[in-house]
Amino acid sequence: MEWMELFIVLRGFFNMNPSDRKVILFFLLLFFIFLLLFSLKKEPSNKEALVYFKNELVLTIDLSQNDFYKTKGTQGDILLEVKDFQIRVVEENSPKHLCSKQGFIDKSYETIVCLPNEVVIKIKEKKGSSIDTVVK
Amino acid sequence: MKSIGSFIKKYINVFLGIIIVLLCIGIYFIRKNTYLEYTSNLYYMNTYIQIRLFSNQEQKAKEALKGVEEIFKVYHDLSNKYEKKDNNLYTLNEGKQDDFLLDSRLYDLLEYGIQWYEKSNGLFNINMGCVTDIWKNYREKESGVPTQEELFACDISIDNIKLSDHKLMNQGQNIDLGGISKGYTTSIAADYLKEKGITRFIINAGGNVVVGDHYNQGKYQIGIENPNLDGSLLTVVNANNISVVTSGSYERYYEYDGVRYHHLIDPKTRMPANYMKGVTVLSKDAKMADALSTILFLMPIEEGMKYLEKIEGVEAIWCGMDGTLYRSKGFFQYES
């Protein structure tokens, strides 16, 4: 199916008036240059923390700025702290406070899981670790 | 010079045409081989489950994610011993009927669990619910330790689970599928994905990881977390189409009087096993890997090494009490 479409487009292209063809070629060239530039710039340049609530990405935090952030969980608000390219949960409401006890994380394969709150914090970096997943 | 110039002029459209054709073909192949990642974060079986699929067909990938979520939801409900659902484990343990007609999925899961009782010389016992309930209560209170009388008052005989003809006969069973349900379900989910034509995936359900083919012709790098929980890794496993499962004393536990009591209970002593900090099992079979990680945790490391030699295609790495690592014979093949 895709090959047929390609053939029809190409036939149209060759039956075209040469000056129109040049205009099209110019735009195509421009398109490829942009494509190249975007593919190079796609990855984030900084280290970021991604905060998920249930299955939604709710917050993206730049880890180069030391600051505090608030996000919501099923048991109430969760307070996060960013310090020296690391992130931790400072305060949350849960029976055992496992995710605030965990402390700072800074590696791309580390996660903080606040199970009762259904919140997960992950780290994303451009030249991060090549580890795909971690078994614990 | 002139002739070359006129030659180029004459055929420039042909050249440009060829370039365009090549570019189009290139883009077609790049698109065809570009696998986008589709992820889903789930919370079932008291754990965080991450599903990552790599596909070049968005619709198919999204449907598959939904399908996997449904599988985890169904098995979560069926194997849930703490919440009442239609003919689920809670209902069976309540034992209000003489027999129960079981959902075939729960029946198969129970049958699979029972098989491991014999294969492990009684170490893997799914009828330990009474004992694990007692420990769970203490873990939640975070104080005290159950007495021997309390623990040995439980009848954990596997013969109390009587299955026949898709029915379970009520014999006062108290079944706990915690040692098997996650691995079993990840295995079912992985099979489902392959059936749907999605071969590139990672499923991470707490300590249970299953990976399919790699998204980029390489191998997955699966880190094994250090039981010290300092964010470092014990080692990294490089493999595709494999399951990696850890059992450790550091995930669910409480401390009382300076002693740590975790959730992996030895049926013989009815106390938490204390031979190691953790053990990780590698196998193509995710169901087996989950059962084996529990079994190996419940026996001394040396005994475990011997036990594993009898089982084909399975490797393991143990982290001893002092942090020393022990590997089965073929484990190094998977390390970088």
C-alpha cells in the first residue's frame, strides 16, 4: 500500500513543470535540514525528574535548580526537594512513609515509589546510564 | 567544462529525482524500523508495575497496554487474599462453602503453586497463609514477635488444598500466593504481548522483570539492586527474552528489639529465613524464576547451588549476609 502511494507521488513529480519541481525540491531540502536539526535536539539537555501520578506524567522538574515542589497523591500532597541534581520526597501521607525514608536519588535507573499515593518519581538524563531496568 | 556543465544541466532533474527517490526509500525504512516507546504505570499486587513496549504501530501498542493492565487487574483480584471478590482467594480462605467452582485462571495458578511443593521438598508451600497472616499483623504493628505456639497452631499441610475437576474442596485451607502470583502474572502478560505481535518489551513488577526482544538489536541491561539500598547495583545482566526475579529480606520487613523480621518465612521454623540478604534468579520461564527465587531464599546458599544444578537453563546470584556474592556456574555468561 505504501509503495503504491510512493509511486503515485513520484509519477506526479516527474510530470511536473521543471520550475515547480525546483520549488518543491527547495522545500524538501529545507524539510530535511529541519528534520536533522530536530532529531539532534530532541533529548533534554538537563537532568530531569519525571513525576507520575497513577498513569499520568504530572510534573517534570529540572534538577539543576535547588527548590521544593508540591505534587498530589491519593493520600494528599507530597513535598519534594531538589538539591545538587538529586531529588527526594520530604513529606507525604502514608502508613509507613517508605518513600520519604528512601532519601535522595540521582541515577536514571533509580525510582522513588510512593505506593499508597500511587506516585512514582524517575530520573531522566541525556547521557544517563545505559541500564534499562532494575530488579529489586 | 562546457560539456560537463550542459550535461549536468540536462540531467539535473534526473539526478535530483534519483536523490528524492533514495530519500523517500530511506525515510520509509527509518519509519518502518523506528520503535516508539509506550509505557504504562500500574499499581496492583501491592507493588508498582511498569510496562514498556516498543512498537512502530501506535494503535496496536496502546491496545496491548490495555490488555496487559487487564491481565494484572484480573490476577490481582483472583489472587487477592485480603479483599473479597467473586470467588477469589479471599473467598476460598473464608471457607464458607463445601466446595468452590474456580475460575480456570485461578485453578491453574493454584495447581502450578502446588507443583512446587514437591519440587522444593516442602519449602515452597502455598498453604502458609495462616503463618504469613500472623507475621503480617506483627509487621503492621511494628512491635513484638509471634510466639512458637502461635505459629505452630497453624495447619499448613499442603494436602488441605484439594483440587479436582475445576473445584476446590473446602478443607480449612489458608492459601497465600504471594510467592508466585507476580511472576505467574508477568509470564501471562509476556505471552499475551508476544501473541499480539509485540516482541519488544520490558515488564517490571517489583522484583519480577521480564524482557522480550531488544528495541534496538542490542541486549537489555538489567541492573540488580544492592540489598543495602544505596542506589548502587550488585551487577548488570545483559540478556533478551529472559526473566530476572529477586527475593530479598530488605523490601518488606519490620524491626523489633534491634532484630529485622522480613516477609519470607521458612515453613519448617515458621520464622523469617536468614541465610542471605537476597537472591536473584535468571530463567526464560518467568513463573519458574519467581518460585525458584523464593525457594533459594529459604535454603542455605551452598544447598541452593546444588539444588539449581539439577534444573536446566536457570542461573542465580546470591548476596550473602556479609555482602559476598556467590554465582551459579553459568551466571557469568550474562554479565558484561
